[in-house]
Amino acid sequence: MSFVTAHNLKYWLKNHPSPWGPRLFVFLKQCRNASLPTPRWFNKSLYIVCTSARDAFATLTRVFVYTPAFKGRLQQCGQALYLYGGLPFISGPVSISVGNQCRISGQTTFSGRSTTTPSASVPQLIIGNNVGIGWQVTMAIGQTIELQDNVRIAGRCQLFGYSGHPLDAVKRAKGEPDEDYRVGSIVLEQDVWLGSDVTVQTGVRIGQGTIVAAGSVVTHDLPPFVIAAGSPAKVIKSITADTASSDADVLSVIREQKIHQDHDVENNEQENTHE
């Protein structure tokens, strides 16, 4: 039954002139929300059984299916790769090298730039040792994306080494590739940490140990050992020995930046309203 048909039936029953229509609607709703009065020990036992079966199946598919299949697409793979949650989606020509003890979500996309130039080099994704790549991360490799040792990338981050489409609408409609001058490399140096939903644009190099706050858009190089936030991302604090030892200090800085961003959004909305 389609959504439109189900919606029409629901409306018809609720508004039927005879009393049996609304009563039938209430009865069907109760059936939909029905549950058994099972004891707590049964619920807990069933939860343990279900999660154990799920985890066992996930482990078997990870060890015997997804990890070997993913290694078959790599140019080089180090030891102790932990691939969880499925098989990453890989499209286009891209050479991928993975170091030792890396953790990569199976819900990740690696896209290599296609070009009509025969002599163009194959885009390269170079992942160092002890790198963590979170859920739903997208990496569009134009020339090279390099993730050095101990890099952490949180969920839904996007690294764009190429735009994917030309600026010219006619060329875009014809399916032509983007312009070469809009293609570049991205480097995340050792110990860089990207928070959730961070976007890194082409040609950017993020210095060693730098932390980028969630939701930021990095449009230019960032120096080592700083905290950056915003759109575009700006340096808001240096990471010293005292800062690094205080999680509360780091969180307070990021929270202050978020408040400033919210105020900027409110001010822009008020200006648009007055206009």
C-alpha cells in the first residue's frame, strides 16, 4: 500500500460519519502500538542474545568478507586494519595506501577525480599509521590527500580535493570534468583532529596537532598546535602544554566560538528581516 493510499485511508476512517470508522481507526492504532507485558529478566536476556548474534555476524563478515575485499582495492595495506560497519564505497581512479593499526568506517566514501587528460597522474590517498576515519566521511581526491600518523577524523567530515563539476553551466550540462586549476592536494599533518561535520577545501594543509572544531569549514592553511573554528575556520587559541592537559579549557573555547557563530547568524537574520 502506498503512502498516499494509507494516508487517505487514515483520514477516511478518522472522519467517517458513522461511529464504526473512528472506532476502527483507534483499534488499528492500538494494534500498531501493541506490546507484550514481558518480565525484565526476559527483556534483558533477549537483548543480550540479539546483540551477541548481531556482533558475531558483524565480526564474521568483517573478518572474512569486508576486510579482505577492501584490501583487494588497496595498493598497500599495513597490519591490524580494523574496518567496521561494512565496505567503503570507492569510485573513480584512486591509489590508496593504508598504514598500520588504522580504523576505518565502512560507511566512508573515497572518490578519485576522473579526467580526460591521458597523461594525468592517478590521484593518491595516503593514510599513515594509527589513523581513525569515522562514519560517513567523504574524501574527494583530486591530486593527493595525505593523512599522517595519529590523525583523527570524526563522522561526516568532507575533504574536497576537487569540485567535481566545472563552473560553466554549458560544460556542466555536458558532463565535462572540473577545471584543473580547481584541483589540489590536502595534507593533515601528524596528530590533527577534525571534529564532526568539518569541511576541508582543496589546497589546504593543516599543521601538526591542530584541532578543528565541529562544523568548521577550512579554506586555508592552519598552523601547528592551534584550535580553529568557524566558517571559514579561524585560529581561536594556541594549544600549549597547559591547554592540552585541560579538556575543560578546550571545550570552553569551542563553546565560546559556537556562541559567537550563533550570534552572527541571528544578526544576519535580523538584518535580512529589516531589509
